[in-house]
Amino acid sequence: MALICGHDAPAYGLPVCEHIRTATTAPLDHYVHYTGRGVEHQRICGLCRNEAATAVTAAVCEDCFDATEGSSLGVLGLPETIDASRPVRGMVETTPLPDEAGTVVDIAPTESGLVLLCDDGRILRWDTASGACTEAARSTVTVPADTKPWDGREQALRLHASRDGAFAAVVVDHGRTGEVIDLSTGTVTMALENDGYYSHTVPFSLTFTEHAGRTVVLHRREWRIIEAADAATGTVKARIPMDDPHSAWSGYFHGALHLSPAGTKIASDAWWWHPTGRTLVWTVDRWLTDGESAWPRDTDQWQLPGCDYYWNRPVVWLDDDRLIVGGLGDDDDELVPGARVFLLGRGASETMLEEVSTFGGPEGRFFAADGLLFSSAESGLHIWDPATGARLGTLAGFRPTHHDSARGELLELSPIGLRRWSTAHATA
């Protein structure tokens, strides 16, 4: 059946209003209008703005859609938030930070307790149950005094730690430098520095994993190269190769790295020219076993849909096959709060990528536990069912900054201490 534009072709893009479709002089600029029915949205012109709820829109073919594409005027309305809220169990507990810590600038949960980074460079081990706090090392990494914010993002110290708590890394997010430290001896095992090429646009790419009984640190050596090294010795185990600059994976400016729960995949919250934020995912084991030769032939890779001028976005693994990214839209001028759930799999001969759920509402930091999504926004913590997109509950005023998966808690590093809430309450 022919579309309203008169062409017997597949529908393409968003439905458009009649004024946009029939414009004869030039493409009309448009608003993206969310109708409030799920994530349904359409393009309407300025004439329709005041009567958006009754605007008549229809789908057109690809050629007609491209011919009518003017500039974006922004977003009207929001996606529907499906609210199935119930009272949230459990209290948010506040534990005072150790007196000897002074000012704590970041924390890193591990299986053996919390690691604290103090503003004077001290790295402390802290057992919140017993209250015991001991100094493990001192870091010399500092934020350069002459730095200027990029797009509102200040350079700041960030603490990472290996799952077992044996190693820590202190880095400058949106900067160039860092170091890996053996917390059993306080010794710096690796001095980290990337090439500085657009490094101000992303957090310092770093995460720890384990392979063949060793702790491995993944970090950005150059803007498009992630390198994996033995955390104890600095010996390089694998890196993204540079020998094929025309390959799709070679043009990424790597950002924050997100390790899947079982450590089988890595997601890089990256961007590439012009610039477009696009999350890149790859498998870990074969790459770490065989090194550069395993990339990309024997390394499964997934490239998620892009969003113009938007990265440093919420990203979290629901499990080792499902990744959730924040924000609905393909341009930051038309972005609205929401979540997209992607299933990353492998068929007989190729990788498969499927968007299995899309829903409005979540914003801020993302965390995941027990099959649920948690979003930490200005208003507080919101709990979501990623299968239905429904909000299951809210903890007003609680804004977690970290997830302690070993103890099943969300943590908020706040001026009054460490605020804690058990994710088990969400499923109780």
C-alpha cells in the first residue's frame, strides 16, 4: 500500500506533520514531539507546536523524509513513564567516614572492603563493619593547576580498584595521567599516560579484570588504543592494533570502560567524528589470550547506535549479554531521559545486536542488580523493571555514586558520610 507521500515504498524515519510533508519552498525546521504514549514520537513544525496533541502526522518514504529534513528546534513533551511504584523497603543507613581519612575524594568497593582516596593522596583500606582503617599507599597523581573545564566537566581524581582489592589505580578523569599501585606494598607498578589527543572529552579509560590467574588493567594508551597489561608488572598482554586505520573500530576515541559482571565483555563509552557518541563492545578472553593477532578476526565486536554530540552517558551491564545505555534520541538536541536495553549475542557466523527494550524515565547514573535497573537522579534513586519499563519505586533524596556488588549495596559518598542501601530490598 502506498504511503501518504504517494510512493509504494517502506516507511522511513519519524512520522511528519502535513506542513512539513507538503512544504514547497524549503524544508521546514521541526520539533520532535513525544505524544506521551510509550516512546512514540513524531516530527511537527512550528505551526503545529501549540496544538501538538492534535497534530496529524503520517509516515513517508526515505526519499521524501530526507527531502523534508530541516533543522531541529528541540523537543516537545516526554516519553511516558510507566509508574508501578510500591513502597521501597529498607532504610538508607549513614556510616561516618573514618576521622583519620580527612577529606575523601573517591571510593572504590572491593571484595575485601572499601578503598578510599584522600585529598592528600593517601589510599586507605576501610572495613565498614569493624571500623578498621589502615593506610595502604600514597598516590602522587594530581590535577594540573591550569586545567579548564570542557563542556562543564572538570578534571578530577578518580579511584579504581581490582575486584580482590590487591591493586588500585588513581587517574585524572578528562586528563592524561595516572598510576597503578600494588596495595600490598604501596609500590607504583605502572605509570599511566595517554597521548592527550582530545583526552579532555572523556573520563580516563581504565578498568581492572582477571585473566589466567592474574590481575589485568585495561587503559587507553592513545586516543584509539586500549591496552591490557599485567597489573603487577606492567607487561603488555594485548592491545587494539593500529595497522588498519580504515577499519570501523579504529576511529574511536575511547571513553569510560565498563566490564560485564562475569568479565567476558568490555563496553567503551566512546565517540568518533563528527563527533558522534557510539558505544563499542568487544569480548575479552581471546583478545587477552592471543594478543593483538586476535583482533578483530577472533574478537566479537558490537557497535551500538550512535547519538550525535552525546557520550559520557549512563552505561551499565544488566548481565553479560544485556547492556543498558541512557538517553533516547540520535542527537543531543533531541535527547530525552530514558533507557535502551541491547542484547548482544552471536549467531552461527556473526555477532547479533538487538534492542529488546526501550522506555522513558531513567536519568542520571545507572546501576544494575538482580535483573533491575537503578537510576540515581537529582530527585533520588529510582528502581526500574527493564523488561516492562515500569518504575517500581523511589527513594527520594538518596543519590548513590557507587555500587558495592560484593555486599549488594548502593553507596553515596556525601558530606555527612557514606550513605548505604541494600539492593536486596528492591526484590523483597
